[in-house]
Amino acid sequence: MSGAERITLAMTGASGAQYGLRLLDCLVQEEREVHFLISRAAQLVMATETDVALPAKPQALQAFLTEYTGAAPGQVRVYGKEDWMAPVASGSGAPGAMVVVPCSTGTLSAIATGACNNLIERAADVALKERRQLILVPRETPYSSIHLENMLKLSNLGAVILPASPGFYHQPQTLDDLVDFVVARILNQLGIPQDMLPRWGEHHPGGGED
């Protein structure tokens, strides 16, 4: 696979582990190759918010996620936080798009300043310098001026800031419906087909009189 069919998915230590897991499942079902990165803080959050217990070692985690999502062998590739030889660490090998979901405000700050202290930050730095698609999904409330300034800086650099702020116009009935709302918006940005959320106006009857 090449280009937009290869996607980097990173999960960091903000609330919203369900968003990352659901997006991973959707990407696998759409036959995308996923380069998966996860911080230690994200693993702790996932243990708090879900009943999914992720192995700590990259090789074991790759095997687990392959089975968990029903992925083909090699479709989900997991890299450790200091695996500087991973494809995502270089513009010559990185996928065409990267999503950080959930994106902690700490990760947001590190990306905005080009810190590159771990592989997640370096992969995002590569996406920015290569002018590739970078989607950041922060989940925090309220936002401080620091958070907002970092978002504005990254938006001006070409990143998409897509807050985990589900809408209600689709009349959600379950928590899964709220998760799907955000994941559907991410898939729309990636140009990947999804049927979880109709596009605005698709079911509008139209033809009414004033």
C-alpha cells in the first residue's frame, strides 16, 4: 500500500480512548494499512475508560490489535516510542496521513513546538514538514489560552484541529452513536467512505414552501 492508503494512528493520554479504538477498527475494515503509536499515558487512560487491556510491548500489542480488529497479517504495524527506524520517523517512508486521537494538550504543545521527544511527536513533525495531512483530535475542557494558541499555530501550519465535540442533530441513542459521530468526521477528512453519519442535508426532504 502507498499514499493515503497508509495512515498513522496515534493515541495519547487524553480522555477518549474509544475514539481511537473505533477509528482503528474502521480503518482496518476499509483495508487501510495502519501504523499504530500509543503513549504510556494513553494506555493508562484506556485501562480506565474501557475493558481493553493492551499489552505493553510493541510486538505483543501488534498481535493483539491484529486479532482484536480482524486485520490481515501486517495490516496493523505497532512501533515503540523510541523506534527511530520506523517508517513514520522519516519523510521518505511515512504514510500520507496521520491522526492523533485522542490528542492530549501536552502532545498538542509538543507538536506545535517541534519537540520530537518521542516517535509520536516526530511522526507529527514529519507530517507537517512534508505537508501531509495531520488531524489532531483534542479532548479537553475548558481550553486555556495556551491550548488555543497552539491550535491556531498548528492550524496555520496546515494541521486540521478536530475537537472531540459530538453533535446531537443525528439524535444519538447510545454512547456508541456519540463516538461514531466524531470518528465519522475524521473519516470524512481522510476521504474514506463511512455510513455511520449522513452528510448534512442528505435526508432533508426539500421542496417545501416558505
